[in-house]
Amino acid sequence: MGKKQMLTGALAACMFLTSGMTALADRVDAVIDKPYVALGADLKESERAKVLELLGVTEAELKDYDVVTITNEDEHKYLDSYLDAGVIGTRALSSVMVVGKEAGNGINVNTNNISYCTSGMYRNALITAGVEDADITVAGPFSISGTAALVGAIKAYETMTGEEVPEVNLDAANNELVITGEIVESVGDPEKVEQLMALVKQEVAEGAVSGSEDIKNLVKQAADELEIRLSDEDRDKITGLMDKIDGLDLNVDAIKEQAKDLYHKLENLDFNFDAESVGNFFTRIIDAIVGFFQDLFS
């Protein structure tokens, strides 16, 4: 498997988490502390045993869990709009456990044998999808891309809540994982990119910006604050994503509650977005030059 195929496939593993869940704390019918497991249909017997070991479940205990099976056809159904069919591949191997928790738990993600997507990248996209208070584990039988994970989350959610995630949230969350992965490849620092995406998303959700131009200015100022060098293409990608997120009904307090450690770090930045100062930077330079010559020859 080539590097690009491995990395892009791993993003699909990440995206699996974004698609299938919403807030559990507000649901009187949510089953707290009862695990939901999604297993790749193409796992061999030895691979299945390894995955269950990584998930902390024995074959005997599995009968007490809600279990769904994910097929490669399921993967293509949900992922073909985001990834090339050749990248998705022909085998469903990744597996996931989702455990609903009490309010205040936040989102906690652990990965095993998922080679690319970080826990923080998962968590950011999960927040966009509307997930609250859940412990999530993703595992592969060996180091793999993990494309089945996306579909696993969808089915786990439907089993757990009987509801579907709104398409707009699903699209934005999946888009976020793809773009985050691309920016990480470009920048080379997953933690800083995670912080950048969270910081920009927070400002957008709070209504600090309106329109693509303000969002692009916000992305530039946030990247400067975090000392991240973005290309014009990277800024455009993030801007397009945040345009989508701007249309979602995201609860800012809930966003911060689900990733307290991350947003505490962001608050310590003392970041204050000034749309006018960033957007009019070049205008002010020109005005200053014109004013200088006017004074010189007056």
C-alpha cells in the first residue's frame, strides 16, 4: 500500500467517528455504560481475536454487547463521495467500541493500530458531528488505514439512539477530517493543526465572523498566533470548511465542555480576532503611503 493510500485511508478511519453520534446526556433513552461494538466483516479469525483484545472484550463477553458488522459495501456507500474507491479498498477490517457516558465526561478517544489520525483529530470532528460524553476506541488487527470505522460509528449510533445524524453535520464533520489530515501533511505538526481547527471553529460557532472573507482573515490570524505557516491553498480549504460549519447550529459551551483540556490551552492564548484589522491590513498600508506623500508635497 502506498503512502498516500495509507494516509488517505487512515483519514477514513478517522471520519468513521464523525458520522454516527449525537449528544447522549440529553437523551433519556440513551444506554449509559453499555458498549456498542462494530466489527469489520472481513476480519479473519486471528484478526478478530486481536481486535477484540485491543478493545478489551473477550469472545464470550461479546454476546452481552450490541454488535453490528461492517462490510466493504457499507464503506463504499458512505465514503465514495469523499475518497477514491481504490483508496477505500476491498476489505473492511477496522472496528470500534462506543460507550455512552454521563454528562461531564466529555469525548475521549483511543486508537490501536490506526497509523495516521490522532485522537485530537478524531475529537475535533466528533464535536462538529454533535457528539457528547462518550468513550471511543478504534482498533485494527494490525497497522491499517481503518476505513470501516466511519461506517461502524454510523451503525453504532443508529443502534444506540434510533436516530440519524443530520446530513449537514455529517458532511461537515467528514470534510473536517479530510482537510485536517491534508493540513497535517502540509504543516507536519498534528497538535498545532488540531489547535488551529478548534480555535477557528470556536470563533465561527460564536458568530465572530460573517462571510468567507472574514473567515479567511480569521484563519490567517489564528495561524499566525499559533505560528503555523499555511499555504494559500491550505487557507482556502479551511475557509471552505468553516463556511459549512458556519451554517450548523453548534453549541459553543458544549464544544468547550467536550474537550476541556484543548480549549483551556486555547484560552491561554488570549486570542482576540479583529476582522477589520486583518482584512484592512493592505488598505491601511496604502493609505499610510498616500498620506506620507501628501504631507511631503503639501
